[in-house]
Amino acid sequence: MDIVLQAQIVGAVGFGLLVVATFAKTRTRFLLIDIAGLAPTAIHYVMLNAAAGAALTAFYMASDAVAALAGQRAARAVYWVFYPTAGLVGWIFWAGPSDLLAIGGTILAVAARHQRPVWRIQALVVASTIGWGAYGFVSGSYVQVIFSSVYGAAALLNAIRFFRARSSLPGSPEAD
């Protein structure tokens, strides 16, 4: 079997788990399922010889782990280190200007981990999928392009659902 086809299959497993994560009802569950999906996704990028994609995906896993395992206050302090580190990881594994798409998508994903309500996390995840989808197109990750479309749409629908549910609560600041 061709390595590119094998990479697409491994990526499909990872991306499938990432889609499942968008339906999580809690922040912690979302992050833990996301971590489970990112491991095969990183392997997928290794198989495609997309070093920046693999490294930034592994970095993304680390940011999810900090967000899931650390208290919100502790995670916020650590996250200020993650922003420049995402750029550094991208620079170390730099293969060309297309890596900026993955770096931008990763920075948006890290910003999502700063958020508390699930709808805010998912709204930033939608923005992140734009950069990663474009990177997938350039790097030959066909499942990344499909995933970014599906994941972005699922995250957007769930963000709207969570936001509406919160906005309909009496006394909610968003209801005004």
C-alpha cells in the first residue's frame, strides 16, 4: 500500500476523533478527546514528510494537556509561553511559507484553550481550521482538508448551540 494512502488512513482516524471532540459537553472532555485524536494526526504528518505539521500537532497536544490537567488559572499562566513557542516550533521545522498556515492555525487553537465556555473554545477552533485546512491542501493531506471543513462546521454549529443555550438563561450578560 502506498505511504500517502496509509498516511491518509492514519489521518482519518485522528481527524475522526477530533470531530467527535466537538460534541463533548464539557471543556475537559473536549480536550481529552482532542488529545486522543491529535496523536494519529501527528503520525499522519510524519508519514507525509510534513515536519512542521507533525511538530505543531504534537505542540497542540501539549497545549491541550496543560489546559485539561492544569487549573484554569495555572493554564492561563503557562499559555503565555505557548504563543511564542508555537512560532519557535514552526521556525525550527520550517520548510517554507506554507508553514505559516499551520503556525497561525496552532496559535488560534492555543488561544481557544485560554477560553472557559465551550462555545468560545469552539468558535476559535473554527478559525483555526481555516489555517490548518489550507496547510493540509498544500502539504498533500487530503483528509486534513475534508476534516477542516467537517470539523469547522461541527464546531460552528456546536458553538452556536452552546451560545444560544447560555444566552437564553435569565440574567445572562449575553441575553441583553
